[in-house]
Amino acid sequence: MNHLFSKFVIVYSIQPDSIILKSDLIVMANEIDSSTIQHIVVPFDDSGYSIRALQYAVMLARKFNSKITLLAIQQSTILGSSFLDMKDPQTILEKKKLDKLQERFKTLENSGKKSNILIESMVMFSSHIAQAILSFSTSKKTDLIIMGTRGKGSTPSYARLGSVAIDVSQVSQNPVILIK
């Protein structure tokens, strides 16, 4: 498998024909074989970071004719269970949250169709977000992970990288682009 980047990078900006990386190295997008990036996974929690990650993924998908999978990991012991009490207040709240996320995914998938970009979405239930992202990426043989440096979680505002971004970037066998 050809890798666009060796391990992980933090992107400063992407222009139509180049990607400016943290090291100020410029990777010319037109010099990369178009078969290198066929499937991009974007962990998505609807935070500003994940929305910006999706924007970068769309730019690369347009350039390389790639498929994008939006991956949401829900930390729910209730909705992941086969025994649901649909009247339980916690179940109702989590179901509403899931419905809202799926509605958002449908909107993003339709936007992708209008731009001729295949965007799929998937929701997984796990108490270990980074592990779920890595497992998905391996099982679906994705070529690239593009994610925000932080998510909606409880990472303090002074932290530059969230724990999930750190774990994914350090363990992933695929290249990871972290977006600020």
C-alpha cells in the first residue's frame, strides 16, 4: 500500500494543487498516484474540528476520486445493548441524539452526491473511541484517516491534541492527517 504521508501530520492548509504541512514541506497533490487514496475515513462528532476534517477530506476526495466514510462512535451502553427500555429517559435522550446525527449524515451524504463525491456514514457503539476508529480503518482497508485534533469531549481548551487523536495517530497503520 502506498502511503501519502509516513505516519501523521498536522495540516496548515490545502490549496488546489498542494498541501502545506506542519514542517512547511509542500506535497504536490498532482504528483501523487490517484490510486493511493481510494477510501478516506473521517471520525465525525459534528464538532468544528470534525467539520474542518471533512472539508479537507472532500478536497482530497475530489482530487483523487475517493470515497469518504463518516464514522461516528457513540459511547452508549444503552443503545449498543440488545435490551432496550424505550421508555427509559436515558434511552430516549440517546435515541434523539442518534436520530439527529443520522439526519446530519443524510444531509452530508446528499451534499456529496451533488458534488459527485461518494460519502457514506456509519455509527458504531463502543466505550473505546480510538480503538473503534482503528478497528474500522483496518477492517474496511481505508487508505487515510483525516480527523480533528480534538472532538466534543472534555479535553481542556489549552490541550492541543485530544486523547483520541493522540491514540489514533500513534497506533494507526494508515496515514493520519490531524486538522486544527
